[in-house]
Amino acid sequence: MSHDITLSGDHVDLRPLEAGDAALTLAWRQGARARLLNPGAADAAEQAAWIAARPANEYNFMIQLKDGRPVGMLSLIGVNALSKHGETARFLIGDEDAVKGVPAAVEAMKLLYEFAFDRLGLQRIFGNVTSDNMLMVKWQKYLGMKEEGRMRRHHFLNGAYQDAIILGLLVDEYRETSLPRMRALIKMGQAPARAGEGDLNAHEG
């Protein structure tokens, strides 16, 4: 199910992920920058079917520049309307060259956080990062997330088992820490080096 929701920023927009994005997102998933994600679809048809089958409690977005060029993907999944929490997932900048000099990664995350906390009224968002992806862990901690735990040998990637590091963010932490830091990074026009490599949750897609 695709939600007809577009989130607009100064540098990037988040638009709904559609079946027509299958070939491009599959190419990103098969690229070197996605080496820390779980294996995805085998071909574009399987990827399109996977996109079309997303449940109603997921919000899957393409990250695109203001000129319409798609450069990445990002999701909020498992949204629980009663407990007011959701899981950030599938964060991947697929076109690294296109985002040089553009704070695409940090603004995309800011738009998703605003959507989660300000529009959906969530109290908490969380995700897991593979233990080999310490760059993402460091980046997310800088943006305000707290390390909440570790699931040992949770992912099998690249021929080896890896722990999953659990990160979480509460709504008050978002307002007090994440939002000011994101705004500052966007104003500077740059994000921490190589931000957006891998993803915040090693889910398929």
C-alpha cells in the first residue's frame, strides 16, 4: 500500500515509493553502498511486487532533489497507533555523486522525524544498525538517538554474523537535541562525511 504523502524540504523532498521505482531501487540495493543491508529482491519484477505489497503501517519514501532526481530511499515502518512508536528503516543514499554539496541525508532524516513526531504524534522511534556500520551508529547518536541495547548475531551479512545495535529516540529528545542539530547541519549545507551509507535498519526492500 502506498500512502499519498509527500514531505518537502529546502533541498530534498520525500515522495511515496512506487512500483515504477523498482529498477532503480534494485540497482541501488545491488550496489556497494548497500553492502550492510539484508539481501533484497532478485530482479525488478520481484522488487516491484515487494513495493506493491507494503502494509498500511509503513511509509516508504524516495528521496529526491528539488529538480526531481531520485537519490535515495527511507522508510518509517511498523507504526503502532496505540503505543505511538515506529521504526526507521531502509535508509540508503543510492546516488552519492548527485548529493555532493547537498545536505540530502540529514534533511531526509529531518523530514521523516518531523513526520513521525509532529504529524503522526509518535512518542518514540527506533531502529537497528549492523555492528559493522559504526559510521551510521555514530551519526545517529550525534543526531540524538540513544543506544538502547544489542541483539547478538542478529544479522547474517557478507558471510558473517553481525550484532544489531538498537537505537531509539523519544519525542522530547527529538525536540531538544535532534531538531536543533539537524537545522544547524542543513544551514551549513553539509552533513557529516559519508552519512547515509548503509541504512538504519537492515530490512529487505
